[in-house]
Amino acid sequence: MLNVEDESILVDFENAEMSDPSPRKIVGNRTIYCSRKLKTPKNHDRPVLADFGEARFGSDTGTYCDDVQPFIYRAPEVLLRLPWNEKIDIWNLTAWGLFEQGYLFNARDANQQHSESHHLTEMIAYLGPSPREMLGKSKYANNFFDTSGKWKGLAEIPSKTLKNVEGNLHEEHQANFLQFMRRMLRWRQEERPSAKELLSDPWLRSP
């Protein structure tokens, strides 16, 4: 989460709510309001650690198996119901939405409903085919892949790459940024670097 430096965004939000109140419904003794988006700030303030609702204490094994992460941010191992560890945080560290002003994964079907099939096809488009041995460890993978690890075609694999969806950089700056992304966006969690290792990445060190 980021602090809001430009408070005019909040003033505009309040004025919009006063002139055109958000839809709402009353359920029992509660009033449920429809969300209203804030304007996108021109400049971002300092980041703030937030949203600890899915935080976990360290375990003896270092792994967990339950669902975690907001849907569009889920790592491959979470989607495939495999044991996961702190490397899911590295997957989320890509911060594509912050830099590109949009989500890297849409993960929705034609009806705009969350879809694991569509989410996986986007991962295949960006990362290449999923490792067969990884699929072999998942009892859930056979819903999407055949015994040879081939995609069953539940949704069409989109013809997009990290390079052609990145729209803010060019040449060397783009190459360094995408290399930084690819280090974190790995099917196998053990191939993702640690946060400490990422601190020395050329893109973070570049002027």
C-alpha cells in the first residue's frame, strides 16, 4: 500500500460521493457500499506495509498448503494447490501494477468471473510451459493438464509476452526491467531469488 501524497485525490473522492453517492444495500443491521475508485496519483508516496490478514507464522516445515493471496496475485503453486513458502512473496514483489498502472494478470473469463483456467493460460503465455514434474506433484493439475503435461485447452492461451505488454520503457531500460520481472516470475518457487538477492539486481541499481 502507498501513502497518498496528493490530497486533492481524496477531496475529489469526497465531492463525488456527496454529489453521486455510491450504490448500497442494507442487510440486517449492516449497510454494504459499492466501491468507488480513487483517481490514479501522478506521483506515489512512500510504501506502507499493510494487509496482514493472510500473514502466517513460520512453521517447522517452512511450507503451507492452504489458499492464500488475492486471486489475480496468486502464485502458480497456490493455484495448483501445492505446498508454498515465503517465495510467494517474491512472486508478488513484481509490483507490475505500480509501475505499469495496470494488472499483469487478468484471470477472468468472458463473463468477467475469476477463472483459474484463464489465469494459468496467462502464466503459460508469459513464462512458457509449466514444468511437468511440478504438475506431477499436484493432484489438482489434472483438471487443466493431461498426463504428459500438455494444456487441455479449457481456455485459449493468449498471444502475449511480457515484452509486448510492457509499455513504458525502451531498449536497455526495458530489457533490464523485464529481466528483473523474469527472475521473480518463475514456475518453480525454488528458482525465485530471495529478497536480499534481488537488492543487487541491475535494474534496481541502475540510474
